[in-house]
Amino acid sequence: QVQLVESGGGLVQAGGSLRLSCVASGLPFSSLAMGWFRQAPGKERECVFAISASGVNIVYANSVKGRFTISRDNDKNTVFLQMNSLKPEDTAVYYCAARRPYSFPTNREDEYDYWGQGTQVTVSS
């Protein structure tokens, strides 16, 4: 059974930091491109960051450049999203997603095959 479980969301003041984690099971994690998406109320889901299986190739949204970083620990089947200098507009539900094995990272939602349940991030002004 495939599972992606996110954690680390919460309420933080503007300028603060959060670190999201996503643990994958039921998949060959070290062969998966992984992505972090977010969806704010009334908006479409957008890709924040994506990372290749090796961690070498990264895709990111310009809106988070210089503030967020993505990393992964293949020994722990975990991908992380470090979020610094958070802004109220970062408020959203954040989702972890996985592509099928041996795929490249992409910012296209429809190219991801597996999704977590999401974790809420709320940034107060």
C-alpha cells in the first residue's frame, strides 16, 4: 500500500520558519521524483518545489526562491521542505506528491501519481 504522510505544518508568524516532512512507504523511494505542492483557499494547487530521485535536479516556483529549500533522505524515505521568511501569502495546505519510478521532477500536478493528505500551514501577519 502506497502512503505519503506529511507533517510539520502549523501556525507561524510572518518571518518565521517551518520544516515540512513527508515519509513515503510502499514505493521504491530512492527512484522517485518528489514534489511539494500547495493550495490556498480559492486558488489552484501549485508546485512549490520538486526534486529528482538523486537530489541533483530541482524545480521550484519563483515565489519561494531564496526562502524555501527542498531536500531528501533516501535512507529514511523522507523528503523535506524547509520554509524560511514565511509570508501570509504562503498560507495553504501543503501536499507531498510522488511520480512513478524513474521519472523526472516536474511542476505539473497531473504528472504525479501519488499524493499525501496534506498539512496546513498558516502564516499570520
